[in-house]
Amino acid sequence: MLVSMTVRLVAITVLLLAPLQAAKHVVLVSIDGFAAYHLLNEDLELPNIRGLIKQGVWYSASETVFPSVTHPSHTTILTGVSPRRHGVLSNGMTNRDTGESFHPTNKPRLEIVRVPTLFDAAKRKGLKTSSFYWPETKDDPSIDFNIAGARMPDGRIDVSATDPEVLDELRDAGVPIDLYFDWRKTELAGAGDVILARAAAHSIKAHQPNLLAVHLLVTDYTQHKYGPQHYKSQWALSRADYCVGLLREAVREAGLADETVFVVTADHGFHSVSHELDIRPAFSEDELLDHVELRGGGWSLSVVEKDTFDSVRDQPKLERAFAKLLQHESILRILRPDDLHALGQPRYEEDPHALGHYFIIPDIDTHLVANDVSAMMERRLKASPSHGHGYLPQHPRMYTSLVLSGRGVKSGVTLPKARNLDIAPTIAVLLGLDLDGVEGAPLKEALISR
């Protein structure tokens, strides 16, 4: 009797999570650096995304991952688990056991992503899949039509990572895909995103994939270069909206509008910083720097205990250094080993790619450097402002946009904050996929449930 009741409860739970009208197609669009606050700017021209909002659900914000950078976040969007689970810990990774340094998107997907993705779940169900420059998709056997998100050492797209038959099909269809590759690192890169959207639109009309993911990147490039409020960044965001319009038009022309859900989101927000603080003087006590290493900088400078670190001799010195830092008004907190799992990162001893034993976190208006042990530990103006991301994901400036619209999604609804962890489980529910072991939860409040 108990077993029977348990089975019935599980069945009821699944039924309640299932949308009233299941989707047959999901178009997942990531606009790199599309912060939640951008949608609050009524002067920003986003007619297609705002049209989806009117017909769907708009989350006021979505919390990304730590660090709030492109590759860990995009992998979380596809898997529903945190970086410590899926293995993509940062944009650049080093294996301290082998000494290899690499960009994760240049590794074959099965080698770098440790858990199943939405593409895997879709293929297990026999569905069609397409991907357009989504990170960590190189040599992905679960993607049928793939412009792989792999890069050359100079930052250009690695054309050899894409199946030549895919490129030939796009050329034959009149999509100038070669210009997308040629323009990636030039001022014409924005037009390249339009070409990528045209390639995705072709895939929709020619192959009708059940799951399509596209990554529009130039919005990140412009905000890094000019800042999120600059007119060129605003123009790039409007151009990304135009790309969304191309995808919406393709869905209509393919006769799939009544069966499709659009999910428009991003990997991180953006913020401009004009000040910096040199923290190296805090570590000047009695040869402490012989036994710890200060790595990185910006918003999350890490501290690594060297092999020579002796806990009895050196831990008290390290604690005094941390105490000095925390007395400074620009230092927000010290992330200790026991704090890392809550932020989705492994402890140092758990993963050879882990970034550090500790992280020093400033306020969002200050960057950290570790250059001069004899410097005065005073906040100062940077030589030039920095425009970036990577800060704690709980800060509103790092919140991302999230819009769902289409089959099985409520209409004209605004909801409070979600998480990027929740996107993959929600898409799995919409398409009826089995995606096991996720940390996120389906956004059932956005769905028309039974």
C-alpha cells in the first residue's frame, strides 16, 4: 500500500509540473551581458523582446553563478547545476596537476562538461537539436546542426570545429556564414551576430529542431569596451533584439508559432569600476608571501596556500592579514573554504582546476590588485575605468534578464527573481525531457499547469 501511494504521489507531482500544453520546440537565446537592468531602460529599443514579454513571463531578474562570467554560466544554463558539478569553473582554466592551461570551450564537450546537458536529454528522446556558437559545444554528439563555440588562440572562431556539411548547407541557402567567422574580431562583429541569427533561422525553417540554442556575443564585446550605458552598447543590444526578431519570424514562417517557447536570457550583468586597491601590503608580515600566492585580481582575488604553507606557523599570519583587509571599508568579505560550495565552487582540494583556497571580495565599485608590498593600502583611481562582470551573483548589477514566452507559458505576467540554475529544468519540463540530478527547479509559477 505504501509503495502504491508513493507511486501515485510521484505521478501527481509530475502531472502538476507538466504544462497544460507541452511545447514541441524551444528556442533558447543568450544575449551575452544582457543585464536585468537593461530591460528597465524604457528608452532602449527592444521591440521583439518586449513583444515576447507582453505575450509571456518576464522575471525581474535572474541570479547567475560565481564567478559571473560567460562559460560557467552558459554551462549552468544548459545543465541546471553549479560550476563545481559541471566542471567549467571559469573562462580560463589551469590544471595544477598537469600544468595545462586552456579555454574550456576548446575542449570536446564530453571532456569538459561532466554532467548531461539539455541536448543530451533531447537526443535520448529522439528530438532534433541545433546550436549556434553556444559555449562548450565542440564535438558534441547530441547536437545535430552545430556552429561550435570553439576559438582559435587569437580569439577568432575555430572554423574547423564545425562540420563542413553544415557550412555548405548554409552557403547554399544564401547565409554568408564565412563572414561571421571573418568578422568575429573586427568592428563588423555586430553584423556577424545577425548572420549567426540568419543561420539559426535557416535551421528552424529547414530542420525544425525541437531544441535550438543561440549565443549572441557582441553585446559583451561592446559593453567591455565602452561600458553598459554607452550608445554603442545600447545599439548592440537593440541589434541583438533584431536577431531575436529574425528567429521569431522564422518560427512563424515554419508554421511553428503555436508549438514554440522562446527563452531569452543572459550569462551575467555588467558594471563599471573606476577605483582600485592594492592589497599586497596586508600580507607583508614575516615572510607570509613565501608561503601563500595571490592570484588574479579585479573582483575576486584568490589566495592559494603553497606546498610550503605550515598551518601552525602560517595560519595565524594569514588570519592577521585577513583581519587587516576586513578593516578596510572597500573589502566586503573573505570567502573561506566552507563558503565555496554555497557559491557553486569546489574547495581547492576537490578539483585540480579550483581557483584558490580563499577569495577576497571587495565592494562592487573597487577592483583589487596585488602589486606592491610597500604601497599604502588606499583606494585610488584606476588609470582608466574598467567595464566588466565576474562579481558575486547576488549583486543586482550582475543579475541577468529572463523572459519566457510561448506554448504552455503564462501571458503578460511579471515575476520576481529566478536563477539561471532553473532554466534547464524548466526547458526540460516544457519539452518533456528527463534531466536528472539538477540543482535548479522548474519555474512552475511561469507555466500554465494542469
